[in-house]
Amino acid sequence: MTVTLVCLSGLPGTGKSTIARHLAARVGALWLRVDAVEQAMRDSHMTVVGDLADGGYAALQAVAAAALEQGFDVVADCVNPLAETRAGWQAVSARTGARHLDVALTCADRDKHRARVEGRAPGVPGLGLPDWAAVMARDWSPFDGADLHIDTGAVALEEAVARIAERMREN
């Protein structure tokens, strides 16, 4: 049986981590959260910890490749704001022979999205979350080429998870 790398992409507050956690539990996949890796890097003895985005993504992609090669499905939980970051995950799938499923998450209801950003807890000890202004200022390229688009402001959590799980079975 072929393993699958599910790559979730979306701005902070669109529900990536919540969906990733529930999806991984439902299908028995490994949930990889870039926030946890980047925070561990900040908490380590590294002397230079400026912009960790590239290092965090690279580290997580290495772990994903190893897990896929061992036969585990993987759910990657990252903002993936640009075509270049998304391409890195696609390269992991290609290199390991895994199926690849890109899922773009949005929250078109601006008020609901803002309330999520302003009311959420980090879930990772020590992690500072961006405020609404930082989320809106984030460099983000729309992901028209994603395999699946889900508006989490209009779709309930269980339905979103079910849609992704179904697409995993279809591939």
C-alpha cells in the first residue's frame, strides 16, 4: 500500500493544527507541526535563531521523508505561504514515492478568522502566536493548484476531516 503525505496550507487561524490533529488520529497518520519544531529550535542551545522558517521546514521535511519511507502516512501542518514552500513538500513525496495531497485551508468569514486568531492558545509551550495584524500582513500566495480547498469558516471540523480522509482513500 502506498503512503500519503497530506500537506495542509493556510494562514494562521484557518484551522490547520486542529484539522491535522483530528485527521492524524482518524487515519493513523503522523502529525508533523512546524510550530513545534521551530519552537524547539528556539529553545535549544543554538546561538543564531533568527528566521527559522527555512530550517524548520527542512527539518520537518527530513522527518516526513523518513516516516514515509517507513510506511507511515504523514500530515504536514505548516503555513506554506509560497509556491516554493509547497514545492518542498511535493519534492518529499516525489523522492519517497508517496502519494501527495495538497489541502488549502481558508476562512472566508473575516470576523470568524479574526476571532480564532485572537482567541486561540498556542498548544506548544513557549510559542508566541501572531496577532491579527501580523496574520493579515503575512506574505501569502493563493494556492489555486491545491488538490482540495476547504473554507473552514463554512465547513465544520468533522466534515473537513472527512473530506480529507476520503481524498486520501481516493488517491
